[in-house]
Amino acid sequence: MKYVWNIIEREGLERPVWQRVGVAFDNSDGSLNVRLDCLPLNGKLHIRERREEQRPEPA
């Protein structure tokens, strides 16, 4: 699973803000299925592998 991010860069912000807007799942043929919770206003998305420290703790 990968996370889908909207990176917000605005004048006056010290650094970009990363807002998670969905997830992406790898298919066996190398393509992705993407599920979005919202759409970015700037029209740009960034898809990145989920890191170990971002994984939820087992119940």
C-alpha cells in the first residue's frame, strides 16, 4: 500500500504542508488502484511508499 499526498506550497509558509488525501494499492501487473478521500485544488498528487513508522500498531 502507498499513501497519496497533496503537497501544499504557498507564499508565507515556511515549508510545504503534506496532506494525505488517499491510498494506492499495487496490482499484479504493476499498475495502481487509487482511492481518494478528497481532490487537490492544485491538481497535483504525490504517491509514496508507506514507511514502517507510519504503520498502525497491531491490536
